[in-house]
Amino acid sequence: MARLNIKWRSLNEVAPQAVTTGETVENAEENAEETKQTSMRAEKPMLVYVTSDDPTDKDTRKLEAIVFANEKVGLGAKFFDTVKITHGDSLQDRILKENGRYAPRLVFVTRDYAVSDVLQKKQLTAGKLLKAMKKLAKTEYATNFEAMVRDYTKLLNELDRLESKRAALADQRRRLQEKPNKSRDKKVAREEADLEVEMDAWKKKEEAILKFRVKGEKAQA
């Protein structure tokens, strides 16, 4: 299911760029705290995937075929900016080059660009990844990690039911094209309309679940 796939975006570096302001030394010191709180803070914490130069090595195959395919991992990843960077580029990045030696590895970075956890070698398991996700999410968000994963899982089960209903109605619609029946056509049309209402309600539930609240942020009405 597409909603369980981790959507990686490729970057050449993770560390934030230094901000050039043209300030005097005095003004720079005066505004240092404000700069730290704005320019040097990311919208989301990051889950950084440092890839191996050999995409066929056993750790990469395990990570991509098993660990990332775990349903809870796919849902938990929605709390993070999921970033992919090559091992070569990581050696030039001032955050990544100091955190972990091996590739592939996973590096968790806070919104303030501090490293929370590094997973590599035998640590690359779904259980350890979920533990690291939960730890950083608890630090950064008021939204409960485990509750979100649980509620979204239930929502996906509901989506399966709705998609099965859609497939059954599509099949009935095809049969009606082959053998028209006015009475049956009206019944199917009502069921199709009801399904669209249910789907709209489902999408609103999904939107609500994905509205993560960071700590210190006021809850929306």
C-alpha cells in the first residue's frame, strides 16, 4: 500500500547552511539566540538514510526489503523528514561524518540539528528503528507516536473495507452495462453515492491523524 511506503528525498548534505546577515559582531551576538530558534530549526526532525556504495550488500537488502517494509515503520516515518544521502556525501557533511562509520546506517537528527540516535550493522532492525523513532518523536512532538500508529493502522483497515466495496460496485456496474436493469442500476447508484460519502469522511480522519503537534505549539481548534 502506497501510504506505507517511506517517501525518501535525496540530499547532498544534511547540516544547515550558515546564515550570512552582514551584521556587526555586536548585533550578531544580540541576535544569536533568535537566529538559532528560526533559521537553524527544521520543520520536522529527520530520519537520515546513509546509503551504501554497494546496493546489493546484505545490510542494504535487509533494510530495504524487510525493515522499511514493516507496517509500523512505514507509519512511524511520517513523523520525520525522511532523507537519503550517499555515503560519499555523508563524509563531507559536518553532522553525519561525526556520527557513525558504516553504510548503510540511519541517523536521527532533531529539529535543532542534534543527533539523537545512530543505527548501523546489527542495530538495523525494525524493533530498534521503532524504538529510536518513538524516542525522538516523544522529544519533539506532543502528538503520541504509538497512538498515531495504532489509529492509522485501524484507519488503513477501514480503507481496505472501503476499497473492497468499491471493487464490488465496479464489478456490478460492469455487469449492468452488459445486462441493463433500471431497478438494479438505481440501487448501485445509491451505494456508489454512499461510498463517496464514506471515502470523504475517511480522508478527513486521515488528515486529522497526520496533523502532528510539536511541543510548545498550541492545539488547533
